[in-house]
Amino acid sequence: MSVSLTDRPFEPGALVTAFCAGREETGAVATFVGLARAEKGRATVLELEAYPGFTEAAIGEIVDAAMRRFGLQDVVIVHRVGRIAPGEAIVFVATAAGHRREAFEACDFLMDYLKSRAPFWKKEHGPGGVRWIEPTDRDRTDATRWDQE
Amino acid sequence: MARVLLFGRLADQAGWRDRRIEADDLAGLRAALAAADPELGEALAGPGVQVAVDKVLVRGEAVLTAGAEVAFLPPMSGG
């Protein structure tokens, strides 16, 4: 299991290859890559702030919960911080399980958490100035799906 | 002396993100911050703003030891 923050662009394909290597008992790897959107020219740079130490620990706790809940074999999360250009990857999530359903669901669960509850603050820079982005109602209801089950 | 960290829009609003402030507890710290900057004091007490002391979320009151790190965290949004 690994959770890391980076202020450098990363290549998702290389992360998938490394994550899949040497697994003889893993039937399924599910991955998600989130990219920065240009929002039709409204966003020229996305700036992401974390609280070093606190942010990794908070994500680590939810990864532990996902490992138990879905019986996962492994999880890798890489999250960008700092200034991110449209088209660059912001987040990479990979889950490994014996079978596909657990891998898919855990990936979905982890992303819902990251979107609404993980300690990041997101600011959009564009021609119209800057604005802080807070979770949408949809992000919040997506996350509560998992509370009821 | 507590180390106070502001994140997200709170840091932009205050014009600083890391400052040392004398306070024995969280209520005293909030009062000191509000006295220096009433708008910031209001924002820190606003909906969805969480507080972490030494990187652990706290609800309500907390005693601050010397050198405690107090972070004010506005609503979070990753991914």
C-alpha cells in the first residue's frame, strides 16, 4: 500500500505497469486517472494545496478501511499538489484484488472519498481571475452512497 | 506560543498562512485571531471549517501545549 503526494507531473501508464508487475494471485487491477480540465478556457492552471503529513495520514486511513471492506491485496494512490496544467494527471488510484468486482468498487469508493473528504484545497486560475473550488453537492452525495451500505 | 496554519481560501483571505500566536487554548486563540482581524475570526468560525491540533482533528475546545500546531481547514476538495 502506498500514498504519495508529488509536485511533479507523473505518467499514469508507468504507474500501472509497476503496479501490475509480479502479481501471481491478483486477478484484477482497476485504475482511475483524474485529469485537470481546461473548462473551455476558463481554467489555465489548477493549484492544489495539501497539509503535508496530515493529508497522507488521512488518505492512509481511508485506504486501510478500503483494504478491509473490499478485501484488497494492494492500493496505490498518487496525488498531485502545486500547479497543474490542463490535461495533466491530478490523481492516480490503483486497486488490486482477487476478482474484478472488489477492485472496481474499491476504486470508486476511494475516488468518492478523495473528491469530497480528503484534505486538499483546489484553486482554479483563469482569465477571469482565481476561485477556490469546494466539493459540489454531487461530490457529497456520491460519498454518502458508501455510508449506507 | 502556538503555530497557526491557514489553508485554502482562509490563507488568501488573511494574507498569511503560517504565524505564531500566544494562546493557552483554542478559544483564546480564536479570540486573539478575531481581535487582530474580525473578518478572519468570522471565517474561522464559519460552516465547514475544521480544526486540527498537532495534525489531529478536534471538535470544540482544546488546550494548547507550548509549540502546538493548530491548522484551520476549510471545506476540502481533492481529485
